[in-house]
Amino acid sequence: MSSDTPRHIHFIGIAGAGMSAAALMMRDAGHVIGGSDEEAFPPISTYLETMDIPFKRTLAAGNIGPEIDLVVLGGSARLAGEANPEFTETRRREIEMTGFPQLIAEQTRDRDVTIVAGSFGKSSCTALLAHILREAGKDPGYMIGAIPAGGGPTGAWGSGPMILEGDEYIVSQTDRRSKFMLYDVDHLLLTSLVHDHLNVFPTYPEYEKPFRDLLARLSPDATLVMRDSPSLRAIAADSVATPVWYGTATGEGWYCRDVTFGEVSSFTLVSPEGRTLALETQLLGAHNIENVVGVAAFLLTRGLVTEDELQSAVASFQGIRRRLDRLTSVSSVPVIEGFGSSYEKARSAIEAMLLHYPGRPLVVIFEPHTFSWRNAEGLTWYDTVFDDVARVIVIPPPTHGAASHSQLTHDQILARINAAGVPAVGAATPSECEAALADLSGDEVVLLLSSGPLLGLPASLPALFDGRWGGRDGEGDV
């Protein structure tokens, strides 16, 4: 499919983060797009509406209209079978069918492609890269697996550098390649490497392998920027490209010093040659300071922006949805939503709350949505992930795909958290969650933590808290 040949494209499973971003990229490239999804939930479902992307909330053969000449199938196992009438109709009419990684790979073959990969930090870094390049007038193409907090598309075609968030998760149940292995890679920003996705990568060597393979695809003149960590040091030699290192501590690469945390945090960026640049960011947490350092290292190493352009754009970047965005408006007890798909992501969000709200009890509403949180192999994560949390309210784990791995029960998860010394209770409905929050004193901070729908609490709790705690003096501000 040529990007200059308009197509009518239907996305089955369009409410996935990657699928919706790919749809926006294709619309920006001049194609007519639409789709369907039976499991759409906010923020992606409401975001699709905001972006004027038409989609059906049921799967039906009639959704594949006569004009459709390309179908993009989501990676969920439930979509790729005879039980899905849209899949059946597509096959019956012999319409061309592909997946979104294959589509993006094909469409970006002639672009200068940067992949942003890693176990955590990749969505934030991809979004920040795209934001800075846009602000500098570079018209990047990009695909982000999360929604920008300030609005705007998660995918764009552009005419400048192409920035792709590279997901290590498998393409589908029948294609076990990591998604990022399908894309061309001219340059790479590698943010982290810790064991994740236990259901498809049971051992650490299995998880590490696609990252090694990705590194091996770089040419000697590629720009390779890597977070300075033992796990990434261990695989750096797999690439013939010379790595540029970054971190938050003094080292041989880029780092930060003089960090001051607040509603706006500030720090000094230091280059390998000792050059310094003062930066400010609205993002919360030490991990986001590190993300800014990595993105700055990449852009300044490549000479894609000036220092002035970097300063201005970093300061105006509002982050991405579900990555520590404050949901309440006036409540002195803030409700903040984090992304808790893995141990490291959950722990980073918790540590950011402890850093920005010192001395205030932290209450976490947690949904063990991903396979890694629901898998018996990840049970030890619960021993330390909630360290220093006042209490945890745990939503039951979902049951989709439970037969494919060693599924934990709600009671097992609660028992493990309580055994670690953190008070934990279960709540299976919004009203049960609200009841569990009824005894708040007014000094707490509430963190919503999941990659799933969280019983709709991100939409319902803010108004409840603004009404209950909105008459106070704003002492809850960061």
C-alpha cells in the first residue's frame, strides 16, 4: 500500500493504544479510516470520539462496508477467529488484511525511523520527542502508545523524522515476534530493560533476546542512546553502533544535577563534554527527569534541535494521560492516575507520589490488569511494590486469557499484600471502592494504578472528591 494511494481502512480492535495511533497516522497520510471494538473503555474510547474517528462498539459483518479495501486486525486472540463476524466477512470477501505493526512497518520503509523502546519510559519519551520536534517546526511523523495530556493526536504522518514507540510485546498469538522487530530502525533510544510480560516471556533471557536482536540491526553510523543501567550495559556490545549513555547520576554520558522537585521541577542537564543547560518540566517524579535527560541526549547528539528550542519545548510538555496526571480540579485530596502495567511502572508512580507529597498518607487503588500482575510467577512483585503505601484497595483481576497462564485469584493477591505489611482490602464495584474511601481524614493522596478500566473510577472519583474536599485551601497542590 502506497501512502499516496488513498485507501478505505477498517481497524478491528481500534480502541487499542497502538491501533488508534496507527489509525490517526493513516488518516494524516490521506486515507479514510474507521473501525470497531467491543472492549473500548476510557480514555481511549472517549479520545477516539474527540479525534472524530468513527467506530462501532460491536463486531458485526455489516461494519465491513463495500468501500473497505483494507482491514487492520488487532492482536488480541479473540479477534482472529471465526467467532468474530468481521474477521469472517473479511476472509469471505478476500479483502486484504494485515496487523497494525505490519502496516506501520510497510508505510515507513522510506522514512528516517527512530524507535523508542524499553520496558518502561517509552511512551513518555516518544511523546516528548514528538512534542519537541513539533515545537521546533520539524513536522515529525510519530506513533505514541498513550494519549498526550495536552490533547492532540497519538499518531501523525508528518514529513520529517519518524518516531515510533517500539513495543516488545508479540505481534499476535501466531506471530511471536516483538512488534518493534518489524520496523526499520535507523536510530534507537533504549530506556530500560527489566523482565516483563511473563505470559509470553517466561524467563529473563527470553525477554532480553528481542532487545539484543533490535540492537544487532543498527548500522555503525546509527545514533544509539541508552539509559545507563547494568541490564543495558550487558547487551550494548550486541550493536556495532557506539552507545551514548544517559542517567541521573554523574557518569560518562549525559546526566542531571541540581534537581529541585515541585509543581514545576528544575534541573541542570550536563553533556558528556561538561556543557550545561538549565531545564524545567511539569512532569512528576525522578523517573520523568531521567526521561527528559534521555530525550535531550538523543536530540542534541543528533543536532535535531537547538538548546533554546529544547528548553522551551520541555517546559511546555504536559506529559501523557494515565502517567501521573491529576484528575481532580479543586480537591485538597488529589486523585492522580498512574500507569501500573508492570512492577517498575507501578513503583515509579508510587515513588513519585511519595516524593511530591512527603508526609501524606498514600492510598492506592490498584487493578492487576496485565498478565504479569495476574501470573503466579509475578506473585513476589507484591512483596515490595507497595512499600511506604498507607493502604491498598485492590480491584479483582480480569479473567480474559486466564486459561493461558497460571492465574492468581483476588484472595491470593490480597493475602500477599497484607503479608508484606501493607493493609489491603478488595473492592469489586465502584460503590465498594467509594465505601473503602469513606474514612479519609483529608490529608491523604489517592493514586489510581492500572492499565485497565479501573471500574470507571478515573471518570467518577474526581467529581466526588472535588465535591467532598473542594472547600479546603488547596493544600494538596504539588
